[in-house]
Amino acid sequence: QIRNDYLCAKGLPSAVYDDVTTNSDPNSLERWVEKATYRYQAVQEAIKEAQHLYRQYNLYAAIQYIVIEDQTLPHLVNSLRVVLNALHKHFSR
């Protein structure tokens, strides 16, 4: 959801615009764009920190191929476990 909100905020074509409400208040939209961008960058930073700690795992590939592209890649399951643990820790703060 955070990734999709970021894609919507940046107006990228791969975004799904189902949850984006139309609002006539430009300040509200601007705040939403800032919030979505901040959340996405915070998640990216959490993944980057985890990747530095666990260099033997390919966290970015695990997210890209297993989560986003929904591929079955058993060799990336441990990497996915590590990155999901890092994201759980990030969101539990």
C-alpha cells in the first residue's frame, strides 16, 4: 500500500488509483503527497539498513520478485523473511 500510495503521489502509470479520493482542497492533496513520499522513503531506508546488516541476503530482489511480481523463487525465501522482519520492526516503532 505504501508503494502504491507513493506511485499515485508521483503520478506514475503503474499505480492503482482505487483508494485515491478526489478532493478540491489543494493543500490536502499536497499534504497527502508529502505523507506518502515520506512513508515510502522511510520504508526504503529501513530496507537499506537491513541490507547493510545482512549482506549475504538479497533483500531488494526478494521484494521485487516474490512480493511485487509474485514469482515462486525458493532461493529468495530466506531473504524475504529477513526483509519482512526488518519491516515489522520498522512499523512496530
